[in-house]
Amino acid sequence: MLLSLLPALVIEYLFSRMMQKPRAKLAARGIADADVTDPALAHEQRAAEHAEAIAERSGDDVAVHAAERKVENARGQRHTARHWTLLQRLPIWC
């Protein structure tokens, strides 16, 4: 049973040895992680959600639509901040 796993373990070991230098180069680039918990982004999202709640209570369809767009925009900005670090870490092969 364990003999059937031996080729996979050997390939994994060889691949990890082969990728050791590229991993070290990526780590040495010194890219700081994006702060998803940035107070400005969190505050903007909370304010947009609050404006949406007020618009829904008022019953004005135009205000509700505008507030929903603000909430989606704020969520999108936080989503972008969360994934910006991953995009920066992608190697450039060109």
C-alpha cells in the first residue's frame, strides 16, 4: 500500500526542491499584505449599509437603488483590497 504512494512522494520532494529558489525570490520581494480591516474601508461600507437601511425605510425607490449601488461599491473595494496582495505576488513570466 505505501509503495504505491512512493512515486508521488518522490515527485513532490523533487518539485519542492526545484521550486525552492522561485519561492524565495517571491518572498524576498517584500510585498506587504493589504489591510482588509482598514478602518476607512470598513467605515465606508457601514455608512453605505446605514444609508441603504434609511432609504428602505423612506420607501423611495430611487434612493434605495442609489444606496444599494453604494453598498455594492464599498463591498467591491474591500474585495479588491483583499486580493490585491495575491495579484502582486504573481510572477511575471514575460
